[in-house]
Amino acid sequence: MATHSDTRLWHPFADMAVVRTGEFVIDRGEDVWLFDREGKRYLDASGSLWYANVGHGRQEIADAARAQMGKLETYSVFGDVANEPALELATQLCDLAPIQDARVFFTTGGGESIDTAAKLARAYWSAEGRPERVHLISREAGYHGTNGFGTSLGGIEANRAGFGPLVADTSIVPYGSLDALDQKIHELGPERVAAFFVEPVIGAGGVYPPPDGYMEGVAAICADHGVLLIVDSVICAFGRLGSWFAVERWSLEPDMIVFAKGVTSGYLPLGGVIVSPRVADPFWSEPGRSFRHGATYAGHATCCAAALANIEILDREELIPRGAELERPLLDALTPLVDHPLVSEVRGGTGLMAAVEIHPDAIGRGLTPAKVSAALRERGVIARGLARAVAYSPPLTITRELITELGETTRAALDAVLEDHPTFSPAPGAPAR
Ligand code: PLP
């Protein structure tokens, strides 16, 4: 396995005391395959960080970026300035979005888009003459990036700890309960609540699909109270759930949709917020008011050119529906693992994403998702070890045969981890999570 000694690279979310002499260096990618420096091949079952929707090594996207860089690498879109790829991408995304007469605000990634949406929600209410409507609600296990608002809205406790006070006027509710959301809005007073943030399927928090009726119920509760509905489709858009922006599945028309990742399939960094006319109007109809927010590389011409090439591939190769077509095969490949002593639950079935939850007793004994992920890597598969689960979100180009193999290789990896601890068995009747 490729390693590298004492690095200068500080890795995100990494225990650098361990990683500093034990990096895994990926050298090359081709469709669903990755190759390390020794040329060993791996199946990218996680799509890198849930984003390699069209797969790796697409020359067409590289050519589009190269051509744009040769012509104009970029120019800022602040004030009244624009560039052609940003304009074209804005038009295409708003045409594809399930929101009539939408606008798009570009950023350089998911977390920046979440912070944009949070500030825009508050700015909207302020512009409406309701500056006291600042409170933001999100969900347990939710992940919304690591910027200021995103950290404060995140529902994974470990990601919030140790940073001192987070953004004020934010609350977290249980992930699948409509009553809890409704109660929280009542408790705070709807007149103080700006917006609710929701991932269609929670990703980094462990792959939790919404319970039946949850997304529609959320939309109804938000509409009842006038609370803005902000859907974080950073993972779920661009085919992961079988449609362009994920919310089409429930026929929702949110006030904002946050996207990133799959918009370029990761070839260059780009994110943004699709904004409904309700939220845009106060800023677009009367002169004299600006949304004083934006990052230097918002609307970066080369990133937008890469996104346009990526969207062309998603469309031409009919990859968008595959997220829904392959959701059953992926769940079916992994579900038999529930009989394994290390596994407490398998989740998925809503889009091409799934998780194998490792039994809490096993984790308590050091048989962690990270160990299972390492055993998978030894067997030529890359899947993400989360806090309590191993997660899968392969490129939309993955075949059914490879999905079947994924289940088999995961069983072999679980067996190998268990073999190292032959005395382990979960306590009878132990809770699933
Ligand atoms: N929102 C969701 C649902 C995500 O999964 C992520 C990243 O994984 C983000 C926001 C943050 O995106 P980024 O890492 O591009 O800042």
C-alpha cells in the first residue's frame, strides 16, 4: 500500500500524529477506479467525498477547463461584472431547478453555500422589516460543512466541540420528527424563526434517509409558520437521489437549495444557492439594497466551465436517473450483512448512498468503522469510515456487478476485522444504535 513519510500536509479531520507518517497517496483515477503510486487499483465506492458523480479522469471536463483558462481564467462577478461561463451555468441551473423563476448565487463549495444561505435568510427577513426573525433550526446528525454557520447548524456533536461559543440563535431538533420541529418553532415563537435547514438524506452523519412523509411534512410546517425552507442538497443533488436537485423526489419547492460537489463532480471547486423569487425579490426589485456577501472566487469562470461540461455528461449519458435506479441494488448488496456480528443496521434505499452501521459494542471494543474501512482498502475498495458506520456513495457510472461485489468485499473486510478479535460478540439484545 502506498505510504509517505512525515508529511507537511495537514489533513482535514485527521489525527495528524498518526497520519503524518502513514498517508495513502492516490495517483490516478479512471471512471470508478483509483490507482495508488504502486499502480494498485481500488474501487472508489465513496465517490471521494460523495462527489465524483461522473467518475474520474474525464478528459472532456479537463479540456473545457483548459480551453477556458486559455481564453480567460476568470474574472470576478462582483458588482456589475460577469463572465460567460458563470452566466451560462446560472441559466442552466435555474432552468433545471424545480423552483419557478429562480436565481443562483455562486460560491466555492458546500460550507460557503450554507453560510450564504444562512446569511441570506436573515438578510431576507431584515429586508422584509422583520429583523428579529434570525433563529435557524437544523437537525441532529446533520452535516452542513465547517464554516461558521455550518459548524453551528451541524448536528454531529464532535464537530461542534472545542471551538468556544458557536453562532447564537441556532437550535437542533431530532432528525426524523415532524412534531419536534413544530414544537421547536412554537417554543421559539414563529415570529423569531428565520429558516429550517434539512439534508434530504443525511450523509456524513451516517446516511439517514428521511422517514416516509417527513420531507413533505417539513415543507408544510415551514409554510404554516412562514419559516424559510432551505434544503442542503450538497450530497444529494446532481443524480445522487435520481434527480437534478434531490427535492423533485418529494415535489418540493423550497425557498433555497444549497448545492456543491456533484455540480462539477469535484473536477474544480464550486457551490451555490438556488434562490426562490420570494427570497430574491427584496434584493432584485427595488434599487438601493445589496446582499453584502460574496467570495472572491464566486462565479469562477474555469470552475463554471468545468460544471457546464460535467452537466453535459450527466445529461448525455443519462446518469441522473441512475441514482434512483441503483438505490435498490446497492441496498440489496449490503442488507445481508445485518447477520454479521459486527453489524447492527444497514441503511439506504433513497438514492445511490448507503451505510453499514457497526455495532456499538464492537466500536466500544475498538472494532471501529475506520478498521473496517482499512480492511476494505486492503481488499481494493475505498469506502468512508464515519463515526459509527461505513458509508458508500460510488460514482453514478458504477455497474450492478460491481455493486454486488461491494457487498461481498464488505463481508470479507468485516470477517477480517472480527478475526483479529475472535472473542468479540455483541451483548444479546444490545441496542442497534
Ligand atoms: N452540506 C453537506 C450536506 C455536506 O455533505 C457537506 C460536505 O460534505 C457540506 C455541506 C460542506 O461542503 P464543503 O465541504 O464543500 O464545504
